[in-house]
Amino acid sequence: MPSSDWSRRDVLKAAVATGSTAALAACLDLEPDKRPLRGSPASKPARQHAWNDHVRADNHGNVELPRHQTLLYLSLDRDGQPTESDRETVERALAVLDEAYEWSSDGLLFSVAYSPAYFERFDSALSGVDLPQPEPLSPFEDPVFDTQDVLVHLASDRADVVLEAEHALTGGNDEANGVGVDAALIDVLSVDSRRTGFVGAGMPAEHQDAAGIPGSKPVPEKSPLFMGFTAGFRENQATEDYVTIQSGPFAGGTTKVVSNLRQRLDDWYGEQNYDERVMELFSPGHAADGFVEGVGNNLGANSRVDDYVDDVEDHAHEHGRVGHAQKAARANRDSDGNVRVLRRHFESTDDIGSDRAVASLHFPSLQREISTFEDVRRAMNGTDVTEVTPAVRQRVNNGLLEYIFVRRRGYFLVPPRALRALPEPSP
């Protein structure tokens, strides 16, 4: 890849991570004459999570998520319930984005979600939605729980759009793509945490100079993720219809879990050879049958993990290890074989260790009920497999558990668009 392309990518990724006014100016300076298309508020889908038909797809129909993403965690500035004035302010702030940007990965995709702590501000209970407080989901994790009131998720292939939209919401500029800003979220909410990330072929390889990744720079250029393989195969993802709440006042919405995982990949690349990495990510059967080539793009639209869901114990005995995907898939299918969870994860180097950035993964997951995510997460633990053979231990030879560590997790309701502005629990 030409060095000029690397330099441009560096500027864009660094600008989103920094988030400053100067960073936004640097993004705009790169392509001053290529502004995104304006949006049509009336044409926006009723579902905030309706992204799949509005992003790029590969030759197999696999969704390619927007390359630049930002998560804003915010808390209401008042005690108790929000007022109607608060709701009007939030809706006006969000309406700017509706008008300013086309609903696409070339424009802006975004959603606003609410935590259990937000709904506890009200006297009445949340109606028709499974949204408990987060808790540890394994005996070996101790995450910090995100209990801020609101989560805003911004995503675009354009770094300038993500930054400009963020600045519009947080009072940093008075217009967005030519649309005047007359209200900001920070008029009624405070930003508690800002987290950014990236995904897509080339970006992890470019930004692998991070704690947790060997200095040999092993991440392949074609990989969309730090672990060196593609993900999000169309036939192994829940559909947006499937994860949509079907009844009650929040019908048309969904629930969202966002976890942050630190990655320690020195042993992943240093101690495991390619076949062993295939075994621990997919399944030992994938390696034995030679299904995976390179980063796995040859698999097309289906990872074929369902071929090996029933072989977990046999693989543990025969190969002394089991795969991450085959363990999770045991709980990620309903009685009709439908996939239950829609994953939209992306990488990050936001956090800084003692002297440099730290590799981590932001893992948004959509499902009708939070309990679905919890079922899949517990299946991924593979605690039952440790009883099959001493070769498989809780964090060794047990999928990816040796390499990923949960640092944060939050639970949220993503209401339908009509209820996106500080909703009541029983609207």
C-alpha cells in the first residue's frame, strides 16, 4: 500500500481517537470538496438499529461495518426524571443529524440507547423489555459496569462525519454539514466517557503497534480485526428482524450489550501456529478439514461452525482444545436453528498503558432480550468442557479465553426512533 494511503489512514484514525476541534479540522482538510450527502428525516427507518441495508457488503453479502465508530456515554444532569423540556432538547439535537447526513455508511448511522439506571429514575417499571442490571457472567471476570443513563453510538466510513456529528451533539460546532445546530445533548446531559474504534481490512494491521500485540507485526493486512480473521458471516448472524422487540410499547426496538475486552495476543501469535489459531477461534474440525484459508474470506457467507456444534466434547478429547465459535453457537441458535444474536464489534487503541496504546475490542451485541446474550456468554465460558479433559482448562485451550479479558460491560435498550429522546418506561 502506498505510504500516502497509510499516512491518510493514520490521520483519520488518530483524529477520531483524539476528537478535538483541531482533529476535525484535519479531517476536513483532507477532503474539503467531498462533503457527504444530506439526509431526509422522513426517510429514516423506524428502527434505530436498521443498519444492514445501508452499509457496504462484500461479494458474499456479508455486512461490512462502518470503518470509524464512536461511543458516547452520557448522564442526565438532574436528579429524578427528565422533563418535557429535556426531551425536546434531546430530540432537537438528534434531528440535526437526521437532516445533516444520509442514513448510510457514506453518511452517518447512529443510535441512542438507555440503561437500567436511567429507567430507575421513574416511579413505574420498564414495560415489556428484558433489561436487568449487568452482573459478572463468569467466575473469572470482574468488569466495571457502565451504568450511565445514555449511550450514543456513531458510525461512518468517514472520519470527518463521525467527528462532526459528535461535535454537533456536544456543543463543539454550530453547524453539521451545513445544517445549523440549535440544541446539543450537553444542554441536558454530561459526557461521562468517550470511546472510539475502527474495523475493516487494513486498519488493524496499520494500528497494531499496541500493547498486547507482538512487535513482529503479525496482523494480516486483509484482516478486519486484530486476531487475524474475518467475522460477521451473514448466515451466522441474527437478522435485524430477529433481534427486534415484537410487542409492547418498545416494539421496533432492541436490546444492546456493549462490552470492552482487552486483548493480549502475544501468545496467540507467538505460541499458536495458524492451524491452532483456527482451532481456537472456529473449531478443531475447521483445521482438520482445511476449511479456512488466510483470514477466512474463502468461507463466503457461512463460517460452517454449525457443522461442529455437537462435537465440543469429542474435540476436547481428541485435540485437547475447543473453539470459541463452536462453544458460543451451542446457545446462539433457537429451536428452529435461527441465530439469536447480532454482533457488531470493532477494534480500539483508545486506552494508553505505561507507554503506548493498548489493543482492545468494543463488542456491541443486539438481541431481543438481554438473557439471550447472557446465555451465549455463559456457553462461551466453556466451564462444562473443563470437566471433560484436563487438557482444557478455564483459560487454556478453551477458545479465546486465554487472550481476551472483559474490562467493561453495559446493558441498554435501543428504543424505536419515535421514542429515542429520553423515553418514559411505559410510553
